[in-house]
Amino acid sequence: MGLENLLLGFSIAVTPFNLFVAVVGITLGTIIGVLPGLGGANGVAILLPLTFTMPPTSAIILLTSLYWGALFGGAITSILFNIPGEPWSVATTFDGYPLARQGQGGQALTAAFTSSFVGALFSIVLITLFAPLLAEIALRFGPPEFFAIQLLTFSSFVGLGGGNPLKSLVSILLGFILAAVGLDIVTGQLRMTFGITDLMKGFDFIIAVIGLFGIGEILLSVEEGLTFRGAATGMNLKVVLQTWKILPRYARTFVRGAFIGFWMGFKPGGATPASFMSYAFAKRFSKHPERFGKGELEGVVAPETAAHAAGVAAILPMITLGIPGSPTAAVMLGGLIIWGLQPGPLLFTEKPDFVWGLIASMYTGNIIGVLMVLAGVPFFAAILRVPFAILTPLIVVVCAVGAYAVHSSMIDVWYMMIFGVVGYVFKKLDYPLAPLVLALVLGDLAENALRQSLIMSQGSLTVFFTRPIACVITVAALFFLFMPILTPWWRRLRGLPPTPSAPAEA
Amino acid sequence: MTRTADLATAALLLLIGLIAVVDSLRLGAGWGSDGPKSGFFPFWLGTLLLVVTVVIAVQAWRRGPGKPFVTREQLRPVMQVLWPAVAMVALTAVIGLYVASALYLAFYMRWVGRHRWLTVVLISIGIPVVTFLVFEQWFLVPMPKGPLETWLGY
């Protein structure tokens, strides 16, 4: 049953046009991943308007390929330039950059790309196996279960996101409040518009993504002073083959990283903690922990495997539950709605060609991706040698074009600029941006689920505890929500020192 | 100082929380004839935002002034990007996006990057032309246009 669906998917993903789309997506994605200020989420957001006229399956293949490319591209800048393109590539710099400085850049890059590929493949296989099952279970979900999942989504940002949990909570609340602005579809009343016509449409999260991540990030990079002092790539076929001969030695690290990545990744905000966790585990179980941080190849393998496994796993809740696991997945979800698809478990029964085409394209996209980045490193690294006085205004212009194109509206470009300044200030004050974007996306869905649940129970909150599935999820959500309070207390009880907190998710 | 920035942000967030609460009360934040009223969800969001922001403000106050939020040397390049970008967006309404972005690119490259005039002209004309071909011609996504495009017949 599962196999013939997958074959159907491949028959869609392996058409010349869709393969071409994947190649274009990966090329653009890698460029976006390499450029400062542009990452997976806003790359996907800017290109979204271009997909309006495409068939949905090709459109999603373009956007997911872009995402794989951005994930690969992050490793290039981490290793060669010591600049993590994305928060989950931070751990890759620890050993990747020292390796590149020692002239082992080619080896480090090969290891990083191969690990990414292995991690991604692991998650894709698990998605192929479990997505239909999860979708089937989700079909039986009612509003209380969906609201409980939303609660879990956001409480895991508070509990696992790192940084100040209260600031994560503020980001979530702000996102939900911005989502509530405009027409309330249930009652038809206008909320927080104060008679201003432009506010009636509300705030589009795609604009928020472009502003917060695009403009905000470029302001941060110019503040730090953009200077790229890259190490030589040292990449050729011989190095690739030699590295592939060494890599099987790290089989355990691969497996561990892939499991950590998948497990953390299908919950939101998981990719960054997954990469750090995988790195820490690799160091602990290594025979030479003292070599870590000075250029140990295993220190590149571990975080890259986990980060990609997590990045791919973030697609799972998006296609089965209609709840994105990361800002990038959120933008894709927005795309689904624009292309006229209803995200959620019904996709598997109503649009099997779309879902299985997407899943099959994840295999083909990652295979094409790893080959392309292995071959194209010198080209992609050369992008960072373009003078910053050209790159900076170029990125601003690209963001403005993308923001305008979403609704052909000038006010959106102004919103983008405001979100850009907000993103700059928030990032400097350690307010995480990902939960804000996710709350803005899920605002209406979460509110409707809550309303319907409360109508079912005539206003009693016990509805989230009396239904078995909802109860399990709600309890898990509350556990994550209160984890920042419970952890220090638990550690003190056992006489352990307080843990240093992980860096906040972007 | 970081504390000042933290407190200023908190003040703004308090204002947003207050707006949410006041507007929700106007709409009704309780139980209507057919379920929760329009203001129900935003009311609790706003209330929670007020509470959490007050705690953050107290934390920030206790922590002391901290490092400078942004130094003058750091702010300069940020403003060099921001103000011309604002000017570009403002100009877009008058002369269209393509011409405005060409001017922005040229201005920034010459003023901040001090690139040669030839590079400046080639890139600041080339990029809008490519954008035009990709968006307007290939994917049929229209951008705001001005007198120049009208003169050229688009």
C-alpha cells in the first residue's frame, strides 16, 4: 500500500520539469543559504509569489528544494567563513572552521554535506513510513486535540527554545495579537482596526517573515561589519572520495545524530537544540574528547546530521497535521493555502498525488542537492566575495520586491520595513523571532480550535483533559511550558549546578 | 544601554497589550449566545502579555544598565542602510519600483562602497532589468510602475 503510493510520488517527482524545478530550487536555495540576511524562511517567502501560476506539486517541489539548498548552504559559510548562516549551523563552526584553517576545508565540507544527506534521508524514510499513519490518527482529531497540539507547539518554544522563556512567551503572545487584528471571520466583527481601512486585512506572516528575518538580519550584519575572510575551499574529487572512505568510522555518530534530529525536529524549534545535543553526545562518547573544537571531523558530522534530520522532520507535522514545525515550514503551509489546498490530514486522501509527489521529491531533491553542492562549492563560496556594498542593497531590494509581490500592495512594503526594525531590536534583546512568526501563522487556526472546543464543553476548560488523546498532549504541553521553572528546582533537589542555557532559536 | 532598550521595548509591548485588552472589552470578552465573543481570545492574550511584560521589565531593571545597546559606530552603518531604504520605498509610489531600486542600488554602492561609476551604473541598471524580466515577463507578477515604464509602453 505504502510502496505503490511512493511509486506514484516518484512518477510525479521524476518528470523532467519537476527535476528542473528541483535543480533551480537547490541552486537558489544554496545561494540564499550562503548570503547573509537571507535564510530558508525568507528565501521561500520571497519566491512564493512566483509559484502562484505553477501547478501546486511543482510549486512545493521548488520551495522544498530551496529549503534543502539553504540547509546545505548554511554549512558552506559555517566551515569556510566561520559565519553560521542559520542558528543550527552554529555547532558546525566549532570544528568546521578550524579544519578549514588547517587546509582540511574540502574534507570538512564533504563530511558536512554527506552528514546532512544521511540525516535528511533518515528523516525522509521515517516520514514515508509514519506520515500516513499520523495522518490517519489525526483524521480522528477534534478541535480539542488540535488546540492541544498548538499548545504543545508553543510551549515547546518556551521550554526548549533556550534563552529567556518569558521573552519566548512574549513573542508568542505578540504574534497571536497581531494575528487577531482585522476581521474576525466567526462573528464578522472588526478587531483592533480603529477605523483604519488598511488594518482590516490584518498582518500577513509572509511579510513579517521577510521583514523580521530579511531586513532585520541585514541590519544586524552591517552593524557587526561585514567582513568575510574565508579559508580556501580545497575541494576536489580526490578529497571527496578520501573523506567518504573515512566517514563509515563515524557510523554511530550518524545514527545517534539522525535519531536526535528526528526526535527533536518534529517538535518546533528543534533543529538548534538537536544540533547542539548531537555535538555534545559525540564529544562525550568520543575516545578523544580533547580534540573537539580544534578540528575534529566527528564534530562536523554530529551537528550536521542532527540539524538536517530535524529540518526535514519539521515537514512531518506540516503535511499531516497542518501545523508547521519551523518558520520555513510555516511559509510553505501559507503556500499550500494560496494554491488552494487544505493543509492537514485530509491531504493524504484528497490530494495523494501532491503529498506523495512531495515525499518522493524529498528523496530526489536531497540526492540532487548533495551532488550539486559537492560539485559547486567554489561557485557558492565565490558569492561571498561579492563586495558587501553590492550585496547589502541587493538583498534589501529583493526583500522589497518579494514583500510587494505577495498582495501587490505598497502598505506591505512599509510593514516589511517596520518588521525589519522590530526584528533588529528583538534579536538584540534576545526575543526569539520564530515563535512570533508561527503564532502569526497559526493565530486564526488556534483561536477557532479553542472556540470550538469551548463550545463543545459549554465553556469549560476540562474538555482538554477528559478526552484521552487531548489529555496526553495537553499534559505534555504543560510540562514543557513549566519546564523552565521545574528544571532549576529539580537540579537543586539533586544537588547539581544550574545548566547554562542554550542560545535562543532565531 | 541595554536596560533602557529593554524597558522601552517593554513599554511598547505594554501599550500593545493594553490596546488588545481595551478593544476586547469593547467587543465583549465573555460568553455570547453562540460561544466565546470576539474579544475573548485577544482579551486573555493581552492580559497575559501585560503580566509577562511587567515581569520582564522588573528583571531588566534589577539586572542593571548592562552593555550599551548600540554604539555610535555600530548605528552608523545600520542607518546608512535603513534611511535610503525608507527613501526607496517612499519613492516607489511616485516613480515605480524599478527606478527607485536602481537609484537605491546606485546611491548605496557609490556612497558607502565607493565603487567605480561604471560598476555602479551597470549593476544598478542590470538588477532592475533582471527583476523586470523575471517577475513581469516570465512569472506575470506586476510591480509598481512609474512614468518611465509608461513612456516605454508598459
